[in-house]
Amino acid sequence: MNPGEFPGASGARRTSDGSPSPHPGKGGRPAIPAVFLDRDGTIIHDAHYLSDPEGVRLLPGAAAAIARLNAAGIPAIVVTNQSGIGRGFFGEAEFRAVQARTEALLAEAGAHVDAVYHCPHAPGAEPPCDCRKPEVGLFVRAAEEHGVDLERSWYVGDRLRDLAPAERLGGRGILVRAGASHDEAERAPAHVVVVEGLQEAVARVLPEDDAN
Ligand SMILES: [Mg+2]
Ligand SMILES: [Zn+2]
């Protein structure tokens, strides 16, 4: 459908080449693929239970990679385990401060994430939560709230548990070694795509797109 048919379709005119905005609406339109991104060790350096916004450091290429997703109209949705909250190391306010600093640094580089979901629970919590990765609760919620087709989505992180939801939900997993001080890549099943960082991961998502 030509968005030019709609009077006042100003959003569709924002793209520089005159093509329609790639962002489909949520009003009953077909679900679209998203890229689910782990945060710590994937977008920012994993400082282990980071609660101080001054400690936020973007990983090399992370902002540029997310900007590519933005330009392609693919939702970039953060899904992050924050067990530091459940363990009592810090609170929701500290989590939000670190997240705000992360998003400010991304914004300086012209990138944004479309949504953020976090699990605040500690592993082994009773009753067990359904949101700590590798559980899929947050992905299912994100799909409902953002019109995401989980089977066509990508699950990106520096831990195999970030990718495990793809096995149940039908998408594809990409393991980034970026912040890795562990042997996740050695333990990865053969079908898991292993890349060095987020830029390489996004190149797998958008192979037809010219690299920036
Ligand atoms: Mg991580
Ligand atoms: Zn949880």
C-alpha cells in the first residue's frame, strides 16, 4: 500500500530517499521481526552488577550496529537479566540510571533502543520466575507489546542463555564474544552463529544492507 494515499502521512515522508517509513504500525498489521539484545557484555562492557551510571562503557561498534537496525526499521529490544536487584546489590532506581546512561551514550552516536525489558530476580528464586533468561517470559511480553514475530527474530547476547529462547520461540541466535571472559563460544552448539561483536551480528541480520 502506498502511504502517499494517506493524507498527512508525515512519518512516511521523513526518510531521505522518499521511501515509506519502514516502521509498520501495530494496529492489526502483520508482526515484524525484531533483534533482541542482551545489554551487559553485548552493548556495554560487563562490569558485573553494574549500578553506577558512571561505569557504563559502550562496547566498540555497538552504537553503530544499533543505528543500522534503527535505519532498517528493525526494532532493537533489550532483554536483560538483572539479578543484582534480586540479590539486594542495587535497586530498580540504580538499574534505571545505568540504563538511562546507556541510552544517552547511544543517542550521542545516533542510535536508540526501542524497548527495554529486565528480569529483577535472582536465580533460584522461589517461586521461580518466568522472565530470567533462558526463560522466555520477557520475549513473549515484548512480542505482544510491540507486534514482534518471534519466529523471525534474532536473539543476540554474550551468553548461551541469551540465545536459548530462540530454541523455544523459533528465532535465530547469535553469540557475540565481545565482552567474553568465559568459554561460551566453546560450549556453543554447532548451529549457533558466533561473531566477535554487535557490528558483525547485525551484518548477519542485514546481509543485503550495505555496511556503514
Ligand atoms: Mg551479558
Ligand atoms: Zn525474572
